[in-house]
Amino acid sequence: MSRDPHDAQVEITIGNLLRWGVMISAGVVLASGIWYLVLNGSVPRDYRHFHSEAQDLRSVSGVLNGALHLSCPHVIQFGLLLLIATPVARVAFTVFAFMKERDWTFVWITLLVLAILLFSLTGLQRHI
Amino acid sequence: MNTLEFSVVVCAVSALAGFLGALTGLGGGVVITPVLTLLLGVDLRYAIGATLVSVIATSSGAAAAYVREGFSNIRIGMFLEIATTIGAVVGAMLATRAPASTLAIIFGVVLLYSAWESVRQKSDRIHSAGCDPLADKLRLNSTYPGPNGPIAYGVCRVKTGFGLMFGAGMLSGLLGIGSGAVKVLAMDRAMGIPFKVSTTTSNFMIGVTAAASAGIYLSRGYITPGLAMPVMLGVLAGSMLGARQLMGAKVRVLRLVFGVVVAALAIEMIYSGAAGKL
């Protein structure tokens, strides 16, 4: 029951994927966060009362569209989406890792987890 | 407070919570929500959304380090993630329907449990393979690095663990936390997985579980960039610093103090929820 070298390689790749995902998203959020504070720093703001965010900040496509037009809150939200995408990318990568090992039971298990994640992120859940 | 002052305060508080959370192993996310709601008056839904995002940051950051050391078990993690992600989707959907007072009370109870779990003595018995035929079938049994080479371990009561993981996922989606304490309960107590393997695998799973509820939070408008930004950056910076500190004797004292602080926040949270203040 020893760990084969292939397994170790997979773990190193997953480790790097997670590290880079977090670093890149933190970089985007930090840069756009400073930009946000330069623009809005002196405006009073608290979060005492919940009023749902604008529609275009509430979907992946809306965020991407706003970020492309360099709208500051959208770029922050895009950075947060990169962070949310990091574990999703990890799951997607694991599908290939299990395929290489020809472990079909786990290919299906991982695909099922990926499907649940995409169901949540693509907004399909809005229809329930 | 203007936006700049507010962001600086939130970032500093989040950094402190992240630092202590990483140092004590309790996780920073779990104390941010009570601090934001009780001390800074943030609406519970915004607090939950911002905390969830920071949970993904810390768990992915920590998992990147753990996975290299060979303690975490990807097969166990992936199999149980079926339960946690479905639970998280259900929990996040319930969160959008449940009143804030109910959420606050549940939050307080989970917080109390987490505080108790963090100071509890850990047993480290190892089961042999063949404990549960399902674990053999799924090849969940594995080894972890010990001082004298790899130590083999078997996995028990897979179905019970799977059920508990559904509960852990639901709490995560409901409250925007990693619910690491419940995940460790399922793996450590129910499935008999060695402590080091269960804590690192749980950390590995937290990010995936949180990503499953994040989509629902996003579409309901719980994730607001102006608040999530300082929380995420603060928690990440704090927990990276905390993880670098060596675990020494002082940590035991610190863990106890932090546990008491968390318990106090938990009681305040339950009280505020019951009194309808949130």
C-alpha cells in the first residue's frame, strides 16, 4: 500500500494549482481594492441593511462583462470569482488524474462533484 | 465611519482572526461573522457571504502546503465531497429562506461546539484495513508519513461518515463557514481516520464545499465586493503569518484563551439571535 510516485506528482501539481489560484486572486483583489478605496474612500458606507447586490454583480457573466469594461467593483468581484474557481479547477484536474490511473469509479465520483459545483456556479440553481 | 476607515478596521480584525485561527487550528472564518455582526453591525447575510469567500482563501492556501507533505487523502476527500457539496447547496438555499435570528442561534451552537472541539484531547488510534468492506472497495485505506516510514491505516464506518459530511456541508452552506470541526468529527470519530490525516483532508475539502455554496450566495447578492475585499485580504494575510509560527507550549495557552473568546462570541450570538437583535 505504498504511495506510487505518480500519486506524489499529482499532489505536487494540485498544491501548485491551489497556491497560484489564491495568489493571483489575492493580487487582483488587492489592486482593485486599492483602486476602489481611492475612488470611494471618503464616502460613508456601512452594511447594516441588506439590499441584494445589483443584478450584474450577481452572475458570472455579469461580473465578467463588468470587469472587461474595467468597472472597479466588478474587477474586485472577478478576483473573488477567481478564488472560488480555484477549488473547482482542482476538482477538474483530479478528473484527469484519476483517468490516467484508469480508476473509473473515482472518475465518476469526481465528475459528480464537478457537476454539483457547476450547477451552483452557472446559476442553474436559480430555477429551483 | 467612511469607506476607507471601515475597510481598514475590517481588514485588521480579519487579519487578527486569521492569525489566531491558523495558530490554534480553529480556522479564522468562524470568528469573523460574529465580529462583523456583533461589533461592526454588519447585516448577517453580508457577513456570511464575505466570510465564505475568505474560507476558500485560507483552506486553499493551507491545503497547498499540506498536500505536499502527503498527509491528506485525496480519495477520501473526493468521495466525501459528494456529500459535502450536495449538503452545501441545500444549506445555502435554506439560508436564503431562514430568518436571521434562526441562523444566528444555529451559528452560536456550532461556534460553541468548535471551541470545545479545539481544546479537546485528541486520541490517535489507528485501525487496520478491512474495518469496512466499502472502504476496501473504494480503496480509501492508505498510508501517511511517520517518523519510521509510512504508517498504514484503514477507514471505518464509511456510510456514517458520509451522512455526517452531508450535515457538515449543510452547516457550511447555511452559515458561510468551513465547518472544519464537524468534518473532523466525521473523519476522526466516526471513520477512525488518524487525526493528522483527517485534519489535513478536512482542510482540503473545505474549499470545495465552500465553492459549492458560493455560487448560490453570489446569485442571491450576499457577496458584496466592498466588504468581501478587506475580509478576504485580512484573513489570508493573517492566516499565512499564523501558519508560519511554530506550534509551541504557548500555543496551548493561546488556544485555550481563543477558545474562551470564541465561546463568549457564541453565547452573545445565541443571545442576539434569541432577542431578535440581528
